[in-house]
Amino acid sequence: MEYELPEDKIPIFNSNFEKGNKLSEGLTIIKGTAGSKLDFWKKRKAKKAIKHYTECLNLIPNHWQTNWLIAKVYQVMSENKKALNHFEIAVEIEKENPDLPREASISAMDSGKVDLAVKYSQEALNRQPNDSGLYCNHAVNLMVLGNDNEAIKWIKKAIEMEPNDKINQNVFSLINDVANGKRKRPKYNQLG
């Protein structure tokens, strides 16, 4: 995708983009760490990164990479609605990258929008139908939604693709236990 910027604005965009990237470096990994909270300094870095990315978006609102990056920073700050908003913009602009709808699905689930999470996990699969992890994510979303039969179908596909994957095996057990009443159905905010 081509972006049109006046010649004098290009260095401003590039400078803000690079500063945002430098500030957000290492922050997005924290999201996956159990019980992790941003300390004062990391939160401050995240807020500064958002300011730089916002400057980029003021210059090029349809820059999917910046929407993706600002969403990742909002995600680590647990500002789920803001993250989802920017992931959705990125998904609309960039039509091939499967990570965009996958992340939109995660943020939708974190926001309690399970129907939307299912929509985006399906879109991620449409973009990359040979990724067992995407099948697994979609299966989890369907289970949370209450559609156990479909969830079982999708997790079985994930296991067919990667039979030794422990995550797929654990999700298969979870879905089966929920479907058979052995375990309580997790809510959207109980998946982390």
C-alpha cells in the first residue's frame, strides 16, 4: 500500500515511528507473562510510545503498521477497547496478514465481545488455513461462546495438523470436559 505524504512530513513520520518502536520495545512481551503489570517506568514508556504513534496516525491515519503497533501497546496496558479499535482498523486496511485478525480476536475476547472474537478468529483462519494455532484459538472462542460441537470440530482439525502439540491436546480436553459438564464453561475473562 502506498502512502502519500508531503516531502517535509516524511522525516516527522519516520522519527515518530522509530521513537514509538524504541519505546515500545520489550513491552508487548509482558502481556503473555502471568500476573504481569506494567511498573511505573514501563507504563510511562508505553504512554510515550502511544504519543509518537498517534503523531504518525495524525499524518497517515490508514497506516496499518502503526495501528497494529499502537494496539499492541494498548493491549499490554489492558486498555482493551482502544486496542481492539486499532486492531480493527488494521484488519480493514491490510487484508492478508493473519496476525491482525488473530490479535483483534484476542482483544475482542478481552473486551467481553465473544461474538466479535469468533468473527476475527474465523477471519484469521481464512487468511492462513494451515496454522493449527489459529484452529485452536477459534475452537476456544467457540467454546466460550457456547458452541461446543463446532469447537470440538475445530480443535480436532488443529490436532490433525499438529498431533503432538500440548496446547492443542489441553484445549481438546478442556472443550470435551466443558461439553460433557465435567468443567464449568470459562468466561471471556478467565482465559489468560
